[in-house]
Amino acid sequence: MKHNNWFSDTLLDWNRTSNDRQMPWKGEKNPYLVWLSEIILQQTRVVQGMPYFLRFKETYPSVQKLADAPEDDVMRLWQGLGYYSRARNLHATAKHIAYELKCKFPNTYHDIVKLKGIGPYTAAAIASFVYGERQAVVDGNVIRVLARVYSIDLPFDTTEGRKEFNALAQKLISHEHPGEYNQAIMDFGAQICVPANPKCEDCPLAERCTAYRDMRQEELPVRAKRIVKKERFFYYLVLKDDKEILISKRSGNDIWKGLYELPVIETGKPIKKQLEKTVSEHLGVDCKVIIYSKPYTQQLTHQTIHSQFIFVELPDFQDTRIDGTVRVSLKKLHTFGFPKVVHLFLTENSLL
């Protein structure tokens, strides 16, 4: 049965005649690779995520290969992409699929959404792209298109707003071509109905778009919550000799879990005086600060990380033992995964 739906029909027509956005996972029917691409693209721009997808696909061409990989190797391959819980969940779920489901990927939205690290959006993408299930994806691009075309003033980041956007998205999705429709509306939001200065003159929906009619494009969609960003100050200690260096692995429920870093002193405000005394007290041994680096700043979603690297001279490096650190060869330092700012420092100082 053919369902008449001007919105989905218009988007499908645009997709077939005007959408030239090329991506290596488009049209993919392997659920593992669709899943991999969707996890990489969470909180990540396509241009940044694409090389990671290609490297993961080459290194781990199957869910079994990913499941069998050591966690440190997976984290190192993810290095620089951020939101590292994605990599940990990806690895854990690969193990579950490979070892408990015998490499059989779930084939319904209902079962896919139960997997660790897979929410409604990713489950809908896999179910529609691979299995042709009529499940609407709702991401930032989709929300923006719907909010503008239908003048939705409800904040999308509230319970009521999420329900309205999800219900409308599900109502509008094509019955005959759900996967193609989902790809089309996401691409449309990324190329035509963009956040700032949308290309309304090129928009096939413009004639019936209420935001365009009322000149409200810049007002929509509406966000309720204002993000308050926390500031953190990391003072990394460079403890090394000509052959070895001390590093530690981040753990706990915090950023960069599973990655390695240098021993760190974290404070809630900058250390402006008595840096050498602070370092000595932290290490429990008298030491000398030789030099400290330029400041580095890394902006995360809810926090700003200010980092500085301090070269420290110890009385006897070989006898130094610091809880939580491991001594590694400088020649093998490149085999560990580091947060972006640490990797940048090590590279700039020829330690990688």
C-alpha cells in the first residue's frame, strides 16, 4: 500500500536527485559496520569520524576481531576521538555478540536497543538501514528540520519535547523506504537545514516550512537547559630519564577512562605560587621543577580542561615508586593510548 506523505516524499526525491553526500558506510547492510559507524559518529562530525571508521574497519573487519582485541589496543585506535565510554561500550558489546550470541547480530529494534551503549537513535539506524524496519532516527539534524518545518516551540531537551519530536518523526517516516528516508533527513539537516544560515533558497520544503514563512529559522529549535561548564586544572608531571618514563592509567567514573596519562595533580584553580612545594608534597619526596610547558586547553562538552606539563628532577629516578604508575620504555610509549592533550604534548616534545 502506498502512503501519501508530502514530507517524506519530498525528502526522498531530494535524496535521489540532489544529495551527493558521500560516506563509506552509506548503503551498508552489514549490521556490525552500520553499528560501528553510528557509534563513531555520536558527538562527532563526519569529517573527523570518517578516518576512524576506516581504520577500525581495516583493523577489526568483523565483530569477532573486535571482541578478541585487547582493550588497550581498542582504546589506542580510538585515541583523539573523545567520549571514550563509546569505545569501552563498543568493545564490551562486541564481546557479548561474539561470545554469547555466537556472532549473530540482533535483527529487530526491540533486541538491538537492549545492547550496551546502544540507545534508541542508534538502534533505529541499524534496524532501518539493515533490516528495513520502520523506526525513525531522531538526532540533532532531524530535530532541527522538524522544529523549523512544523514550528515546534517545545524545548527538545525536555521530556515533553522529546516525546513530541519522537512521535512526529515516527509519524513522518516513509512506510516503503524507512532506511533511505532516515539517511535523507539526516543528510538534509547536515547540508541544507543547517544550524546557522540555512540554505532556504535551495530547500524543497521551503514552500510549506512555517519557520521560513515566519522568518523564525534562527529561533528554532528551542533548548531549555543552559550548559554550565566546569573548569579543571591538570598539572602533569614528567618523570623520566633517558630510557624510561612514568605513566598511569585513568580509571573510575571520569573522563578518559581506560587511557594512559602522566602522573597528575588536579586542582580546582590555577597554582600560581609554590609549584615546586606542591609537587614535592604530592610525590612525598623533595624534587626540583626544571621547566614547565605552555598551557594547553581542551574544551569538552561540560567542562574545560586546563593542562600544564612540569618536568621534574628527582633525587633518584630509578628508585622512585609512585602508587598507580608504571615505568615504561620511551621506545614503547607510542603503543599506549593517551588523551588528546597528553598525546599533543608528547608529540611536540619528541617523546612519541
